[in-house]
Amino acid sequence: MLYNDDKNLDSVASSIDSPTADLSSMRGQLITFEGIDGSGKSTLAMMAADWLRARKIPVLSLREPGGTAIGESIRTILLAKANTAMCMETELMLFAAARAQLIREIIKPALAAGTWVICDRFYDSTFAYQGYGRGLDLDHISHLMAIATGGLKPDRTFLLDVSLDVAVSRLNNRPGKADRLDQEDAEFMKRTRDGYLAILAAEPDRLVRIDADLAENDVLNQITKCF
């Protein structure tokens, strides 16, 4: 299952300056979007994908967990409100299992074919949420991620960094908290955001901080300037 938005964003894309590079001549790239809930990450990932498509770049949009039949089944288990008894270690390994399937079944073949892959979350989410947020051992997570990814790393990761006040305000305006992972409190959000910032500090060449407090088009403009 692909995670595509049906909205036509050509008008948005045309309002932004074209990149100087000839993107169509470049190899397949893995571009990931990260951020805490309320950062606008999923929306901006879809907008960026449409911006690339408007420039004739072959793009595949995916989400984590999910993107495959197996991954979507795991997603259902992870998000089900009834699964409140799920322990942290089970949660960690389910995310890893879904990622391993997605990489081998979908992402690697797409990259090999020259397609750009835009992924809504990737392994940074695991470090931020299960590591910094839940307090699981980061070294243990590193070993598990090495197995799950087979060494695959994103070419570029956009960290949509949003202030906690703005994130909470946006979440409160959503129709309803629909799943198990939407039930975390402000302290968990803070730990997770701090985790993302720690990852950014450790890998500044891969991660790009995007000010996600701004309006959507302004955020998109920050992102497209990096292509």
C-alpha cells in the first residue's frame, strides 16, 4: 500500500523557484521526513513528493510502519487502542520488522530503478520515540536497526522541528486521537523532540532542521531549497 495524497499541488510547486540541479538526471534517492506528532511531517512529505513529481522526478511515497501487506498488518497491531498491554520491547521489534520488510520489498528495488523514495518516518523515529522517549537502550536499538535496515541510510532527512506549544495546539485541533500512540503526554513529546535534536547534532550532514512552526508553504519552501 502506498501513502499518496490525491491533492493537486501543482499551483504550490509552480510558485517555488526551480532547483539549479537537473534532478531528473540523478540516481534514486531515499528522502525521509521526521518530527514529533503535530509537526506537519506527513503533510509536508506528501507536498514535497508532489513538488518533485511536478519536475518529472519519479517518486514513490511511503509511510512507516506500513507500505507493504505485512507492514500494514503490523501497523494495525501497533496502533490498535486495545493493545495497551504492549511492552516497549515488543513495540520496538514490531517497528523493526515492518521496516525490514519495507526496505527489502519496496525501497531497495525502487532506488535501484532510479526512483526517489519519500518516506514518512524511518529509523530516526525509532531512536527518538523508543530510545529517547521510552528510555530503551540506544545501543540495543542500534544493533536492531543494523539488522532491520541492512545498512541502508537515507540520503537526506528533513527534521520538521516544531515547538511543543505549537504541536500541542495542532493536535488539540485534530478531530480526535485515533490510535494507541496518540496517547502520550507532553513530557514524552519533549523527550522525543530532544532526541531528534540530539540526532541532528550527531549527524548534521544528513539531517536538515526545518522550522515547522511556520505556515505549510513556508515550510515547503525551506525543504525544496535543499534539493
